[in-house]
Amino acid sequence: MKNYNEIKLAQELIRFPTIKTEDRGIMKFLSRKLTSIGFKCTIIKSKGTGLKPAINLYARFGKSKPHINFLGHTDVVTNLNNWKIPPFKAVVKNGFLNGRGSQDMKGGVACWISAVSSFIKNKKFKGSISIIISADEETTGYGCPAVMKYLRKRGEKIDFSVVGEPSSNRSIGDEIRIGRRGSMNGIVTVYGKSGHSAFAGSYINPCTALAKVISKLKSSTLDNGTKFMPPSNLEFTKMNVDNLSENVVPQSASAKFNVRFNSKHKSSSLKKKLSKIINAVANKEKCKTKIEYRVSGEAFYTKPNKEIYMVKKIVKKVTGNSAKLNCRGGTSDSRFLGSIPRLELGLRNTTIHMVDERSPISDLKKLTKIYYNILENYFK
């Protein structure tokens, strides 16, 4: 039985330029690696960003319960210009692994596979280990849902999942995500009545109404937060008035916004709350509105259970950190796992999505050790 070194494997993964949903052969590469240590691998296709489908991987070792899963992704963001070291060269220098995906999250994938290869070789256990690798966490987000649909059809049940997103901040294991806030985008368009700006009373200015809508939404408290999630927050990200004349009041004005909301809300109830506020202001200004919403994910969290406390104990033992449980960050593929108990624990997020992304070699070593101990304790 083979043992995979996490540094070498991470380098091999980084050298696949898997931007957007481009596969470049990485899933076949991973399938070969996992098949050689006893996993049964299945390729699952989903909609890609271009004409070609995205390629996702589901791999499982064992058939019995309990069933622990690892969820990761191989796609990386672009932002590839002006690097000191080429982003896909995967160079180890001065104690760091340099390259796009070293932290987010090919490094984490390599750590889990390395830990699994050692665990399978060294331990006899009853249960199953599975790995889901999606191709589009950074873009479309169709991959993980496609794999989950496949598992539902087969009646396969995951008992606990470790998501390898880079949750750590100042040091490995200082933070563990037990959920994520929901994310919802909105576009509000306010319609007034256009006219010459010199003739007050002959027009209804949608710009004025939109400004009041923005002010009202920003001054409205959505909630006071929860134990693990901060208060929900709405931010306006763009304003637009399609008007080329300085002395003409336009017909309409629009603005885009994003809401990061906690588990006190569902997107459906939040839409009603925001629409009520928007329409009340617009009606007072004698304007009409059009409001569009797009939900990226609902808020969710796993109530701390024995597995989560077990992982906290392991992190303390390996690193000395007393991990903080929180729901910080943006969205991740974890939102597609439904009711499966899970946590997110991975490398540091200090350089993710940045130019010159890199991860300390010592972090990769520590994370592999943590993952190995999770497997060892989970199957006790």
C-alpha cells in the first residue's frame, strides 16, 4: 500500500492549471492515486463555465458504517499576473510551498489524501472513508450538488464530513468553521417620471427615492446575531443611472446589494422583509419598484457535537490551539451537504485568492497530522 507525501502531492496538483472549470486531467490523476490505495472512484459530470462539462470526483473506501467524508475542490481563482514565482510551478522555497491553490485548496486536498493513505496502510478499521472533489467551488457551484444527487440515488449516507476549506487564520487550527452565513444578491430598480430639472413638480426623481431606499436599508437592523454568527449585514455594491443629460431627471435608477445573513433568517423571509422596507419608501416617494433576488446559499451550522469536540481536542493536542468555533467567511461547497453534520478545517487563509499565494510547509505537515488523528479517533 502506498503512502503519499502531502508536499509532493500538493505540488503535483498545483501544476494542473485548473482555472474556472477546466479539468486538465486532474481528476483522472486523482482517480489513479486513490484507486491504487483501494478507493473506488466515480467521475460525475456537471455543467461547466464553457462548452465542456465540469468533471467532479467521488471516491469511496469501504462499504460499512460509520462513513466519514472529506469535501474539497481542485479549481482555483485566476488573478495570475505579476507573480514572483509562476503560479503553477509549485516551487518550494524558504520553507513555503508557492503556487495557486497551495492554500485554497489543493494543499488541503493533498493533506487529506496523505493522511488517508497512511491511515489505511497502518490501521484496520470498520467503516468507510469517502472523498468528494468538485471542479467549480470558485465559480458555478454545480459540481457538489451533482455528486450529492448521485449519492441520494444510490442511497449512500454520509455520517460526518470534514470540509478542507482554509479556515485557519493566524495558525493552523485556530479557527474551525461549523457553518456559514447565507448570501443573497439583490437589484432594486426605482421608477419615477422623467422631466426637465428646471421644472420642479413636473417630474418624480427616482434618484432621490433610491437614495432614501439605500439610507433606510442601511439604517435598518436586521437582527442582533447569534452565538456563532454576527448580525446580518447588507452592503450596496453598485449604483447605476442610465442618463446622459445633466439637466434631465431620469426615468429610473438602480442599485445592487449583497446580504450576508445568519441562521435567524431564511432567504424567503428576508426577501419579504427587505421588499417591505423598499416598497414603503418608494410608495412614499410616489415611485414604483422592481426587485430581483439571487440566493447563493442559505445560512446553516452544525450544533457542536461529539465529532466537533473530538476535532477540537485533536487540534489542541497537535498545535496547542484552542480552536474557536465560528461561521466566518463567504460561501463554500459545504452549503450543499444538506443535514450532514460537518465542519470546515483546513490551511491558513492568509494568501488565498491573492498574488503569490503560498503555504508554510510546516502548516501542511501539521494539517496532515490533524487529519490522520481525526481518522484514528473517528474509527475508535
